[in-house]
Amino acid sequence: MTLLDAWMPTYDVAARYAVRIAPPPAQVYATLLATDFSRPWLVRGLMGLRLIPALLGSPGATWRRLVRPARGSRASLANLDQSDFVLLQQMPPREIVLGITGRFWALAAESVPIPPARFREALPEGLAQAAWNFEVTGTADGTELATETRVRCADPATLRRFRRYWRLVAFGSGLIRHAILGQVRREAMAGAPLASSR
């Protein structure tokens, strides 16, 4: 059983991706925490497209995503305080779980701050909640790094809205996750320095 199973055992939508990496799990986990998720051009490009509707929506809406950091900052798991994600639980060097709650499909997508202590409570009507993990598993030839996103919706109407949204973004979301895993793999293989030494 993973930490993700504990935080979101039931869900409406899920997507999982994985990559094999030669270095051992401890090195991969340390690299994962330090990797700048916004480095791959594909991630920056696709997230830029995702933010276009928000720019056309409410001027006061904000939608800070982990992979779209403030100018000059890093989009890493070490900088969660600069994103709308909350750290739900971390078990080094095996797994880390993030959470986010909001209306992801809205023109100006908005997040609703819900602390970890209330994350597993019943959702208010009209909201969806995502749990996103990275799991590091030792293998005979190194490490498997996997990431899974699970989403649960508060009510049938919200689920219908989310499914329409998901049909539009699922492919791009998968590309972003493949790009993030690929970046972690490259940095782990190269023995990339951690964030504190960059």
C-alpha cells in the first residue's frame, strides 16, 4: 500500500507514468526533490497554453502551479510554498504526496486552500480534489520512478464538468509528466547537484 492509497483510496480519474533510472533509490529521491520541473521546454510550453484561459478570465483570479513558478524561482518539490499544492505526506526515500483542491476546469481555474488535516473530509459541492505522488522503488537494475495523479469530485455534476475538461487536457498532462520524469532521470544519471548548490 502506498501513501497515495491512504490519502485517496477512491477516485474518479487516475493516470500513472513511470521511468527506469540506473542510480539507486536514495539518489533518485534526492534528485527528484531538487529538480526544477519547469526546465523542460515542453512543460513550459504546455503550461503556458493552460494559462491562456485564466488570462481571459477574472482579472483577480490566480492559479499558481508547481510547474509555473514566479519569475526567477525554481519549480521544485522543495519550493511547494510557492505553489497551490500542499504537501500531504513524505516518506524519504520512497514517496511524496501532494494535494490540490479547486475548480480546475473553470475559465480562470481556481484553487481552494485545504490543509492536510482536512484533505480527506467530504468535499463541498462543486469542487474536485487531486492527489499527486512520486514513488521511488528499487529494482534489480536501479530504480523505478513513478508518478500518479488521482482526482475525486464532490458530486455527479462536478464529475461531468471535470471529465469534459480531462478529455481536453489528458494528453498534454501526460506529456508534462513524461517530461518531468525525463528531467529527473537526466539529472540523476548526470549526478546533478542539489538545489542548494545551484
